[in-house]
Amino acid sequence: MRSNFCKIAAAMLPLLFAVSAAAQAFPVKPIRMVVPYPPGGSADMLARSLAAAMFQDLGQAVVVENRPGAGTALGTREVAAAHGDGYTLMIGTVTSHAMNPALNPRIGYDPVRNFTPIAPVATIPFALVTRSSLPVKSYGDLIALGRTAPGTLSYASAGVGTSNHLAGELLQSMTGIRLNHIPYKGSAPALNDLLGGHVDLMFDLVLTATKQVQAHTLRALAVTSAKRSTQMPDVPTFAELGLPAFDVSAWFGIFAPAGVPSDVVEKLNASIRAAIRSPDMAKQFAASGVDPMDGSAADFAQLVGNDFRKWSDVIRERGIQNAQ
């Protein structure tokens, strides 16, 4: 018996050494990073900045591939079905991993079970903006008008189930006002109609709203971040205005398919965190109003799970129907 055990152990040693060496050597080939959005947007720009920094750290190319479609579901499904070896990553968002799955149970992936959270990357706050001709000067004025004439104020969004749609639903839920939701096929046409005076208000990313606010073509009433935005230092937070629980942000983070070994997760997480802390990325973040996020894989997993449950509750409470 002892002789057989020794033979089996001896036979397994090379395999164990090979597995250990493979883990230490990761990565030994290029890494693919899927972006479930078209080129040029916030997620794409963040992915490309990260890819360049990770190449310097890991010594292997990180190749960015855009896979837009079906409101982020196309690229996200593709990653969910990939092998969990660390060589396929994606930049996911609150939309892909919290809002869309909460809105559509038949989306084709589970945001928790089908993915390995690797690291959070950044968050971009929203600003509540109105057309400049709307007769309100402050958040208090807007709420008063909303209560005086329920259902007459309209707000634009990038579509049903998007961040700026659900931000408006959360505002209604927390304040009791009633708004008329006008969905568009993307944030750009929604913003254009707000600028044209066809709708009254919108939750837009600080990143894109700042220019219009500075030009006085839009008026900013509040920002959704925990502290005031450096891009809009004169605009109060919702917490300052009496809604400390109003927490809406467009977060971005790196995911892999389920099953990635823990040592590979740790190596990828360390590389991403080093990139985020680098002077070059810190400068990019500061210039564009993006807030860096620095956390472990476990921290990121907790964020994803909490947001998925939160938006599931909002969608159920508000009776929002999937439009896909």
C-alpha cells in the first residue's frame, strides 16, 4: 500500500510543479479585454488606458475588442461563455452587471454566478441638469414645481433601464414627485433634445454635462457623488440637499468569466490597482472628472451584489417593464 502511494505521489509531483509554474508565469500570452460599448465612450477610453498600463506591468499585450450591442448584453454574454483562465477580461459597468440583469431576467447571463470580479476601476457621478429656460433655480425649486404639477415635468434618458433612467425613478421614489420619462436611443440624442428645450431635465454624466453647464445652456442642480465634483464645485450633492441615500454612479470595473484561479485574480487585481495609482492615469482621471476606485476583488464583488439587489428593488417597486 505504502509503495503504491509513493508511486502515485511521485507521478503527481511533475503535474503539481507544472501547475505552480504556470500560475507564477501568468500571463504567457496576450490578454483580451472586451468592451461592450462602441469605441470612443468612457468605458472604451478607460479600457485602453488600462490596457496600456497593464502591458507595461505584465509584459503581455492587453488587446481591447469592442463588442457593442443589445444594451451591453452582446459582449457581456460573450465573456460569460469564455474560459475562466484570466486571458479573457471585460470592462463592465453598473448597466451591464446591475441594471440590465435586474430589468431583464432572460438577458442570458447571471451577473454574479457567471463572472469573476477582478477589480473596480472608476466611477463617474451624474449631475441633475435642466434646460436653462425652465423656471427653476435650485433643486428645491424643482421639487416644489414637481409637486405642484405632477407628471408635467419630463426627463430624458438613454433608454429604459439605463443609469439616467433609473436615477430619475429613484428620485421619484425618494421624493414622491411624478415625472414623465422620455427614453431615447442613447445619451447623445437625449442631451440634444434637452438642449433644444424639448424635455425639461436629465441625469447626465458630469463628464459630458460640465461643458454645457459652463456655457449656461444647462443648469446643474445637484450631483450624485458623495462629495462635490471638482468639475462642478459650486453644485451641491444630494446628501447636502437632504437625500444622503441617493447614491447613483456610473461605475466601471474589470470582470473575467467564472472560475478564474485565485492567484491569477490576485495578479490581475494588483496590476489594475497599480495602473489606477499611476501618475498618468491619476492625471487623466482628474482632467475628466472621473473618480478612481481602488479595491480588492472581494470589495468589487460586494459592490456588484449590492447594486444588483438595489436596482432590482427599484425596478420592482416602480413597476418598470423590460422594453427589449
